[in-house]
Amino acid sequence: MPDDSIKPDNTEAFLPFALPDIGDEEVAAVVECLRSGWVTTGPKTRQFEQEFAAYLGGGVETISVNSATAGLHLALEALGIGPGDEVIVPTLTFTATAEVVRYLGAQPVFVDADPDTLNFDLQAVERAIGPHTRAIIPVHYAGLACDMDAVLALARTYGLKVVEDAAHAFPTRYKGQLVGTLGSDVTVFSFYANKTMTTGEGGMVVTRDAELARRVRVMRIHGISQDAFQRYTSRKPAWFYEVIAAGFKYNLTDLASAMGIAQLHKIDRFLQRRELLAARYHEALRGLPLRLPTAASGDSTHAWHLYVVRLTDHAPIGRDELIARLSERGIGTSVHFIPLHRQPIWRDSCRLSPAQFPAAEAAYHSMLSLPLYTKMSDADQQRTIDNLRELLS
Ligand SMILES: *Cc1c(COP(=O)(O)O)cnc(C)c1O
């Protein structure tokens, strides 16, 4: 080996913005699954759904899917959203929240952010309600719940459906109750690689509405009726099934579910670690020209999927430069999100301009997401803090 393979002490490895936390338990569970011969949807998926429902409590039904995007699509489909309908979504979110509305030929209507929480602004939501509005998709930004009492009250007043995009919010409590059990029509969680738990790709649809759950289950797997499946498991010959709708192929594999079960068993420990890292950032970054993220209060809790800081006017350098300098120093960060009103598809097809979204604009220009994940060490975090201090003082 050449000597240059040995790095001097002061060059540390690049700290990525996010990494999944996959241990021996996940590896063993997937290997066991491979050896069992069940690689598509089967007993592990059923177990994952049952354990996820048990974790949430509240008598919810859980339907696993191969992404949160698929889950949001199925939720809106089951609610009967279609051409001519409008669905209210935040501009400060990932494009999946809006694209699923288009899948069904309906129109997303974008609303501005609340400058404090960065969840959507409820007054902007109410202003956006019109004669064609059918549903609202609150996104629990970064892992802090929207004011769901107010969202649900608004929905009742105007007769709207509510589908929670809880991609960041597992587990998040709102006034003591877990997101997923709050009384909206449907909640959808994501198990994408950088989320608070992962199955590689995956998601979970959660509802208390038995009829809606039935439709989601049917549409998840080619529109094959559950009744036919039940007949298949009892009296009818094994080859018989009935297709009752032009469905989708959104089922989760047992390989993914085996991983999900192992991750779910660690979720409380993951949350504790995230809470600790967030508290440390809060303590250590006070005094710098940064607006720190709003924490949960009272009986509510924050999932800390993201730790988003915003540079204040007193900062000596701008956001883009700070990201570049941190990167030079081996620290990865990201931006959540480039608001959807800036993305060509939504900007052009919905004729959106930045002036319509002043709070999301201000946030976008000043924000960055710091590394926060269970696999990062205390030293990794200290290095991030030290570099922020140097660059911002
Ligand atoms: C990650 C994410 C999604 C999509 O999740 P997938 O499981 O990747 O489909 C949807 N909404 C938000 C806000 C997200 O961050």
C-alpha cells in the first residue's frame, strides 16, 4: 500500500447529509426472507402491517405500499378525487405531494408557508378554498405536526377530505396523539432511504375508514378484489381471481417488510438519538446568526427528520456560500425544499410566481438542513457545530 492511503489527522471523512441506519438485525431479517423463498408480498408484509398498526394504536388499518408517493396516489383515488377537482397542497414540500393530484387529472392548488413552523399557513389554506376544492394535504414539515385541530375544523366547515403527508412524521405526536391516529381521512408515511426509518423504498397508508382501506387494498394490487382472494384461500380453486378495477402495482415486498419490522423495533431508540442531536444543535447554535427550527410544545413531539436552520440578515455570508464552504470542509447539507412554485412544471402549468409565496420564498433563500441522523457520532455533530461557528462568527 502506498503511504498516501494514510490520511493526516486533520482530514476527516466527508460527513454525508443523511445515511440510513441498517444493522445486523436488518441484514439477518432480509437473508432469512431470501432463504424462505417468499420474496414478494407475503407473511412478512402482513406482519409489518400488523406491527405498524399496533405501534400507532387507535384501531387503525395499515396498508403497506412500495412508496409514500404510491400511498398518496391510492389515498386520493379511494377518496374519489378526479378531473375538475382541486386539492390544496403546500408549496414548501417535495413534488410527490402535488404530482399525485395530477395523476388523477385533478389540480393542485399551492399555498404559502407559515414563517414560524414552515408548515402550511392555515389562513392561506382557507383563502385557497373554492367551489372545486375537494381535499387538503397537510405536510408535517421536518417532523413537526401541522395544527391538525385547525385543519380538521376547516375541513369540516367546508366539507373537505384530509390526507396527511406524514413522510417526515414517524413518530410525531400532536397533543399527545401519534400522527396517523388524528382523525383525518388517511395518513401516509414514507420509508425512503433518508426518512426516520427505511425499507429502502416503501410507505404505509393508515386509515380508520374500513371502506377506504378496502379500496386502497384492491387498487394496490391490479384491482384484484379482496373477495376473490378470500375465496382463493378458502373454497375456490387456487387459480381463480376477479379484477374489479384498473388498479396499480404498488405492493411492498417481503424483503422490504422484513427490513421494516427490524427498523420499527428500533424506532424509539432512533427517535431518542434524533431528539438528543436536535437538542445539542439548539444549545450549541444559540448566539449564531441563525433562526433555529421551532420545537414542539406541550404534549406534542417533533420527529426531527430534518433540522432546518435559516440564516438571519446578520449572517456574514449567504446561504449558497455557507453550503459550499461547509462542503469544502467535508460537511454535507441540503435544502428542503426548493418550493414547488419554483419548479418548472408547477410554475408554468399553474402560472405561479414567487410574489404569491413570500414566506416560502424568504425561507427558501435562507434555509439549509444540517446533518441529523442516528448514525452520526457526537464528534460528527461537534465538527458541524465548530465549522458553523467559524463560518458565521
Ligand atoms: C420523501 C417524501 C415523499 C415521498 O416519499 P416516497 O416514499 O419517496 O414516495 C412525499 N412527501 C414528502 C414531504 C417527502 O419528503
